[in-house]
Amino acid sequence: MKTIVSPSLLAADFTNLQADIDMINRSEADWLHCDVMDGVFVPNISFGFPVLEAVKRICTKPLDVHFMIVKPERYITRTAKLGAMMMNVHYEACTHLNRTIHEIHEEGMKAGVTLNPSTPVCMLEDCIQDVDIVLLMSVNPGFGGQKFIENTYAKIGRLRKLIKDSGSQALIEVDGGVNAETAPKLKRAGVDVLVSGSYVFKAEEPEQVIKTLSSPLPP
Ligand code: DX5
Ligand code: ZN
């Protein structure tokens, strides 16, 4: 089975987003991952709605928006208006996660819940049935180009069990340090969606890299 690939815009060339989004449009990428950071939840600031709106105008792939901000529920309506396919919020940033998930659905988007590396998957026990996707951070959020945290492989196994036992349909997405070495291991561990920033955008042939990330492992 093919793996869903969501290249991360954070590693694109911000002086020429048009060229990088043209590449994404031509490629076999399934989604475009957009990292919104507020300098509070994470120690970095990336981009916000003016950039997302411009990207949406020229990108033909669905937008998978990853909010690394406090109180992301403040921006559910705005994210829906933008036309995002999915809104990913951090478990650690939402006091009333159940309400937030329902509000995202009411606005017509898929709801994703993201876990920091130190947050165990058991924290999702009481919401997993309502969630469309669980995004496991395999680096501490805030920056691209960091080293993959090895514990993620085992975490995928624990999350798969939780999904199966609860009868949930949630997909498993992994974000951070995804490259030629980690992607095959993540596929073997059972990942559904791979986010990849620097490995895709810094490559000589990014379209080929995206194709390889999406390809099934040889038997
Ligand atoms: C990190 C972001 C990631 C980042 C991944 O906080 O959520 O999406 O862009 O970058 P790489 O693939 O370079 O680790
Ligand atoms: Zn991300």
C-alpha cells in the first residue's frame, strides 16, 4: 500500500514559494503540510494566515495545517474559511479537546490531534474515536531539520493498538526527521502519513524523493 506524503512547507524557499508549490503540484505529494507557530507554544515563529491564504490560492493539494500555538480553537473558523482540508491541534495546547475536535468537524474539516514526543498515546483513550488523524511528533516541535527521536517506532505500535482496540478509523501521521533512513522503518512500524520538510525541499530531485516516500516497501 502507498504511504500518504505531506511535504512540509517550512523547508520551502520563502523567497520563491511559487516555484516550490509548482513542484508540489507536479509531484505525487498527497497533501501540503503547513506549520503555524506562535513563539509561545514553541520557541519559534513561522507564518500565519496571510501566507496560508496565498499558498491556498496556488496549491492544488489539500492543506494539512499543523498549529503549534496556544488555544488553537480561536482559529477554527478562520482555518475553515481558508479552505484547509485538515486542522491539526496539539493535545498539550487544548484544555477542552473534545469540544475543539467537534468544532473542527462542525466547520467541515478533518480533525487531527498532535502529540509531543513526551506525551503518551494513552492520553487519547477518550477521544480517539472522534479523531481522523493522530500526528506523532518525532522531534520536539518548533524547527525543521532536527534529529529523529527513535522512541517513535514503538509509539506507533502502541497507537496502532489503541486505534484497533477502540474501533477508531484514525490515521497515523509522523512529523520530524523523516528521511531515507527513517522512512522505511516508519513504514515497517505501520505509519499511514509521512511529513517531510528538509529531506524533500533540500533534495536535488524533490519530486523523486516524494515518489520514493510514497512507494510501498519491496516485499
Ligand atoms: C517541526 C514541524 C515539522 C518540520 C519537519 O516543528 O512540525 O513539520 O517542518 O521538518 P523536517 O522534516 O526537516 O524534520
Ligand atoms: Zn509539522
